[in-house]
Amino acid sequence: MVPSTPAAPTTALAVIPHGLPFSEEEWAALSPTEQQEAIAFFREESAATTEGVPITFSRVKYPTSGASFWEVPSVTGEAEAVKEVEGVVVFKQLMRGYWESAEVTNTPPTCSSNDGVEPKPGPGRQAAICTACPHSQWGSGKEGRGQACKQRLAVFFLRENEEIPTLLSLPPTAIKPFGAYAVGLRQKKSALIAVTTVFGLQDATNSTGIKYKGLALRMGKPLSFADMKRARAISDAFESAMAQRGIQVDEVADEHPEAEVL
């Protein structure tokens, strides 16, 4: 049996999809079939643009040193201070990094893990698994606070009208709230990719009375199925680069272990 040819679209799109380099007159002059061909063409060309080159993800910085705002990259290159950040979470990964020196230095970690479970092979590897390592135990950090092996949760999300995920590296105090939020979504039979997530901040206090800025999360806007598929396609395209990025020096250098709950 000869497979049937899919029917050509019969209705033209009145609005030009974001990112397509057409004027309104050019877009209106295209037939519905030509519009779909244009969308597919530029989707493929956009993906090819970053193939074979190192990917540097823009990063939203978690507030430190008493700050009350996120630092968000802008089109001008200068960081903008905002109270909330919103986007669709497409990838998350627990990471660890241990520096043998007492202070975090501007060098790669002595031992690190890209999944928070098993350290990478190498001469600096401290244990077979992270949970068995003495540096991952609470109280092993500087002055007996926190953990000597720094733990972060890398959260990659898509901001509105963007084609490359943005990274938010969450500190240890934010990992538990993020987990609770993810569990809450699943209990509601929803998913991270089905809604935008709003990242906010709230005043928090650890068990010793130290105040710090804690993570506050809430659901934003629901996504259409088409938007979910688009977000997943972008995530699939960058999954390898996101998974291999690993923990970075600047993400842990400004951490305040006194804020960690012991």
C-alpha cells in the first residue's frame, strides 16, 4: 500500500512566528504550505548555527552578600537587577565540586561530579560515590559549617522568545525548596515543562538564627502543547552541553556557608 501524502495546510498564519526574518508583506504573500516550509527551514538553520561550537550559557546569578535581587543578563551585556525571573524549566542537574585548598580558587575543582552521585575519574577523586565521601558530610566545611564539597543544582530554563536555555545555579539552601516545588507539580499532575516557573526570593533564617535570602517558587503561565514540544526540542538540542557543563568556580566562591542549614 502506498502511504498517503499529508494534506497541505489550508489556513495561513496571520502572525509571523518569532525570529523569522520576514516583513508583514512578505509573510502575507506566502501560501500556507510555503509558510510551513519557511518555519521548518529556519528551525533547521537555527539549530545548525550552534552545531560544532562550544556553547556558553547565559546565567542568572543568585543573590549573595545580602543582596535582594537576581542578576539577569541583558541585551546590552550589563546585568539587570530584578526581583523575579520567569521561564520554562527544561533541564536540571545536581552537581558537586571539591577544592583541596581551604579556599575556593580560580582553578578546576580537585574532585567533581556532574550528577551529584559519582565523582569523575581522575587522580583527585576523593571517593567511589559522593555520599560516602567525608567531604560531603555536613560540618565538613569551613569552620565546621556546611559541606567541604560544594553542592549546586543547575537549572536550565527558557525565557520568553529565547532559543538557548539560561542557567540558574542554585546554592545548597535552594535545593530542597526546588525539590518540594517539583513534587508539588507532579502531585497536581503537571510538569516543569507544562508551565512557566517564577523564581522569587524570600527572607529565611537557618537553625542558628542566621538570615539569608531563600528561594521562593510558584507556577506562572500554562503552556500550550505546541510550546511544550518546542521547549523539549530546544532542550534535546542542548542536552549534552548542559549535562557536561559541570560546577564552576564563580558559582561557589561567593557562597556563605553560615546560611546553610546544619
